[in-house]
Amino acid sequence: MPRFFTQTISREGGYITGDDAKHIAKVLRMKIGEELTVCDTKGYDYHCMIESLSDKEVTLKVLSAEESQSEPSVKVHLYQAMPKGDKLELIIQKAVELGVDSITPVMTRRCVSKPDAKSMAKKLERYNRIALEAAKQSGRGKIPQVKPLLELNEALDEMAETSCPILFYENATAPAKEVIDQAGQEIAVLIGSEGGFDESEVVKAKEKGCQVLSLGKRILRCETAPLAALSIIMFETGNMQ
């Protein structure tokens, strides 16, 4: 069944406009009376029937509504040190598929890519579009937000507000399982860029309350590490069953 996101829906009814309305009418060639699933971007799914449509607006009758079954029981916030090229696009796409709640790019000492504010603003629009498309494709009940770039200190302060801030580090030896098993409902994960973390940054993270954990004895690329971390967290919290 086709699946779309809109904020203009409630149990009383709703509508879809813009590119999605055009896609429903012109590409899918759906008709009045056909059914589709609409998500409110906040974790609820609405089973709807089309009451009227054009390439500008589709009006919906809500047949039923329920909390999305595809959303994980744990909120995971990914803080990703800014990688080179288009690697962050891949990380965003796959992290959304794996169930991440938000993604925040972070500037660390060893980041090679150092976009200025204007460049980052343009990138952010594209990043959030990638998150939207990945959420649609993977059947998510919400659209994870890609947030503006932060400096490391700002990121660590935000992470400290969660019940379980974690920095995954190639020189760490502590395994992740025990920490994740006791993590609670909100986890923040910090992953390095191509050059990893400077030792002083790891010390700073510990001072801010981060658990410094290992992803195993192999060195993972910066685009592999966040996906491995998310997979481990989702598995250990029962969200891969």
C-alpha cells in the first residue's frame, strides 16, 4: 500500500499537497476510493481512503489510526563527525533505515571537511530530503531530523542530556553490550570522522559523562562505524526482531 507523510492529518481527516499529491494523481494514477497509508511525522499511521484528488491536493478520509509499529522503542541520536565528500549522505540514508531518531553533524579536530555556514545550510536541505526519502522507503512512522552542524563541545553538552551518551572509539576496550542493556530509552552516539578522535577529545568526552566503548578489534571506516553501532543498539534493545 502506498505510504506518504503529511502534518495535515488527524482522526477527522486530512489532505496531501505538493509533489506527493502530484505523484499520487499523475504517477501512481490512484483513484477516488483507493486506500493508502499516511504518517503524521510524529509516529502515527493513518489508514486512509481518497475522497477527492487533483495534482495539487488529495483529500483523505481516515478509516483507522494507530501508533506506528515500525518505530523503535529506544530513541537513538547520532552525532557524526563531518566526513569527506558525500559519505554523510550514505550515513543519513542507512541510519534512518536502521531507526535513528536524529542525526547531527559535528566538527572535530581531525575532520577534513570543514564546510562554511552558507555551504552547510545548502547541504542541510539536501540531507533532510534524503532522510525523508529513506523514511518513506523503510516504512518509518516519523522523519528523523538532520540538525545543523555543531562544534564538539556543543555536541557533548547535548549528549549529556540523554540517559546514555556513548563515544565509540577505535582504541577503547569496553564492550557495548552491558552499557546498552542498561541504557534506558534515549541514547546518544558520537562517531569520529576518517581520522578518528584526538586523544584530548576522548578525555573531554569522558569528562562530559560519555561512556567510551568499542565496536570490536577491527578498524571500521567512518561510514561503517555508525551503521554498526546502530545495528548493535537496535539488536540489543530488541528492535531487530
